[in-house]
Amino acid sequence: METLPGLTAAQAAARLGVKRATLYAYVSRGLLSSVRSESGGSVFDALEVESLADTRSRGRSSGPADRSTMAGRPLMVVDSDLTLIENDDLYFRGRRATDLARSHSLEEAAELLWGGDGAHTSHDYGTDDELRRRLLQAGDVLGSRSRLIDRMTLSVTIVGSQDPLRDDLAPDIVLSTGRRILAAMIDCLPSLGTEPPPHSPLAARLWSKLSAEAPAPADLRILNAALVLSLDHDLATSTFAARVAASARANPYSSIGAALGAFDSVLHGGASILAVDLLSDVLLNHSPEVALRRQMSSTTGIPGFGHVLYSKRDPRAQCLFALMDAEPTYRVGVDAARRVIGVVRSRTTRIANVDLALAALAVSRDLRPDSGQAIFAVGRTVGWIAHIVAEYAETPLRLRPESRYTGRAAPQADH
């Protein structure tokens, strides 16, 4: 196996979130090893740094620590009957997410999460021709460097500005709004291939925005499964942002806008884009070690690996990899992912997560590099809507943490 080139002292310290003095203390205690570079500085093994980062994270969260001070944990606990994550498994309203991904369309899963029986038959997830034309025109103003998520975010604002019921917070109206938003987030994207009829299933409409090739039935099954697996995931950062906005009684469009703002981050919704870069490098260089070299010179860790809520497996990734394994057209991306997994798992405790599976999907079928983020955003919008409806039923402005002042003392008043 090729040796991974190391991180500089500055990169290693930044990845661990410590000062250089602490970094060298780790070396002196045998927790890290370093070698001298040709330029005279110290070089640290990248995966050894990742392994120590895992150890430090577990140490911070072990024992009966106060949840309000645990790194990466919420400031409060919010009751919810939507999603359960337990024993490395994921459930939506008591139904295993991986089962739903194999048996339900996105629309059916949405209706189930929103309180129905999951038997979608009559609700409209369409966009009329005139609105679709306006959405596409507005998106073109963003320019050639815009991403799919930029167009999606703009579409929410445009659809909201034309909805006379946008400030009606009644549950049935909000769910109807959610269907309009989901349709607009897909229909606002320019097509790369032949578009299906306007009222086709959401997965089929989204495929034409991500690929110039016509989809095989297996492509739509896998894409739909990815959408369903993305529905909700406890109080992720973007979900909490949606609930905070809803707590202040922002309308559903503004609440979704708040969620999208938090979502558009390499540490959250955009993580699969970096994972696409990683797998593309593997396919270009035929070496996962070389691909990891470029990615791990940053301070964001290894894209597509690790999760705070799972210890042994991410069920979403496991499900998607299993579905792709059964289809020869996905072999390229899956094989590249497995090669990287072999290197990472041999040196760290990091598990492959759903971002790596989304990247394998995109690489296998030559989808747009930011396709994983778009898939994730569409699926997660269903969960955001469910949380927004739930928050409207709570006391307004309840999600208002207090700060503890740590700055300079106030000047004493003269007497």
C-alpha cells in the first residue's frame, strides 16, 4: 500500500482543533508520530491524525456529561414523533427507512412522514407551465457558476412571493405549500436530457436535471431510494434552523429558506461534492492513497466518512450501496468507493456515510458533480416541512437559547 503523504503541523493542529504546543505534546506522549520534511518542518500521518480526532471525540462524549456542553450536541432536547435513530438504524414514524426506500415513492414517503398512511394517490406535485418558465428564467440570471442549490433556493423565494396563502400556517395549507416547494425545487432546474411529462414522479423529473442520459428503471429506483433515505435525520443543523424560523412564526417559504442557508455547507448538505472529488481522483489516478492526499490537506477531514449518530454503520449508505451493487452500471463508482473505504477503515474508525454513497451514485452515472447535494436537498425538504408543521403547534419563540456573557466586565457606575 502506498504511504499517505502527511499533513504539515499547521494542518494537523487545525484538524484536531489544538495549538501547535498541544500537537507536539501528543507526539511526546506517543499519541502521534512525525517525521522531518525536506524543508525542515514536521510532517504528520494524515490518517493517524484522523484516528486521534476520533479518539478525542469519543473522550469528549463519554460518561454522564451535560448535554448542553457536549461538542456537537444540541443545546436543548426537542420532542418529536417523526424520526428515531437507534442501534445504527433509522426509522420514520416507526417504519424502517431502508424498507420505505425500497417500497415507497418519494411522494408516498412524504405523505407518510406528514401524517398520512403513505398511500399517495391524489395530491398534486406539479408546477404550471408559466411558473416553470419564470423559475428557469430567474435561475439563468444567477450565471454560469451557479449550483443546483442556488437555483433551488431562489425558486423557494419566487414561489412564495406568488402564493396568496404563504402566511397561512394551518397544517393542511403548509403541507400543500410543501408539495409546491418540492415541485418547484426540481422544475426550476434546467434539463440535461429529455424531460418526462410535467406530472411524472418527482424522481423521474429530477433525473432529467442531473443526467443527459435517459434513465433505466434501476436508475429511478436508486434515485428514489436516495431521496427517501434523505427525508429526515433528527435535529440536523438545517432542520433546527427551519424550526427556529418556524418558532418565530416565519412562513413556510421563509422557514425553508432558513434551512437551505444552513444546509449549503461542506460540513452538511454539500459534503457529497467533496466526496465526488475524492472518487473522481481515485478513477483518475487509480490510487485511493493519492486521492486522499489532496482531500486531507484541508481541515475538513475525509469527505464521505464518519457520523456523530452512528457507530458501526450508516444504514442509508449501506442501503444505497446494496442497491447499486446489484446494477453493473454502478460498478465504477462503487468499486472506487470500496477502495477508499479499505484504506480509511484500515487506519481509522470512520464509517462510510450517505455522502460517499451519493458520490458513488453520481460518479457511476456521470451525473453533475453537485447532484448529491441536490438529491439530499429535495429529500430533506420533506422533513423540514414536517418539522415546520410540528413547530407551528408549539409555543411561539420557544427556541430562544440564552447566552452567557464572557466578555469584559461592565464599567462600575460612579457614585
